[in-house]
Amino acid sequence: MDNNNNSTKKTHRNFLFKAIKATVKAIIFYVIYLFLWSFLAPVSEFVPGLQQMIEAFVMVYIVLMIVADISSGTIFQYFFNVAKALFVIGYLIISLGGGIFGVTFESVNLMVDLRFFLAIATLLGLLGLAKSVLQAVNYMSEKAEYGQV
């Protein structure tokens, strides 16, 4: 009975530690976003909907980050890391719309080609995706090895 009670306390303590760690990471991430947004605020006047687009990205990314941190130590952590990497890749492709922007300001047309940036960012996202998949495979192989011993 006492051993079961200690096990339950340890599980609750471990979950509480994971939740506090995830919350602190999310707060730090959001503070960094607020700091960087102060530099991007003047650009948002020229690009309509930029703030909403970035805020939606930050919110979903923080939620995925929190859920992955809370599920650390399980296979689900790697699933959420894969979801986070796929979300970043998909959001970049959708939000950049192929990588070419056209902005008209009074009588001036400005075309910005971001395809190279989009390609580099997508490749970095694929690198994160591959890392998460390999970590999941490593986790499962370690679990299988411990199960046989």
C-alpha cells in the first residue's frame, strides 16, 4: 500500500514538473515573440493581416510545444514533434503562397521573391521532421531492447 502511494506521488510530481517546465518554456517563447514583434510592427502597416498570421502561428506552435513537453518520456512526444515540424512546413508554404509577394503602395509596385527563403526554410523543417522520426525510431528500439532483457 505504501509503495503504491509513493508511486502515485512520484507520478503526480513528475507530471507537475513537466507541466511547470512546459509553461516556463511557453512563457519564454511568447516573451521572445513580443520582443521580436516590436521590431516587425512597422512592417505590419504595409502587409495586411501580418500580425494575425504570425499570432496564429505562434499560438499553435506554443500549444504543440506544451503538449510535446507534457508527453515527454513517451512515444507521443515524438508524434507531437513530427506534428510541429509538419505544421511549420505547411504554414510556411501556405502563408508565403509560393514565395512571390506583390505589394502596391500608391503608384509603386513592389514584387518580392522569397522562393529561395521558402526552399531553405522548408529544408530546415524537413531536417527537424527527420530528426523527430529518427528519435521516435530510437525510442522504440530502446524500448524493445529493454523488453527482451
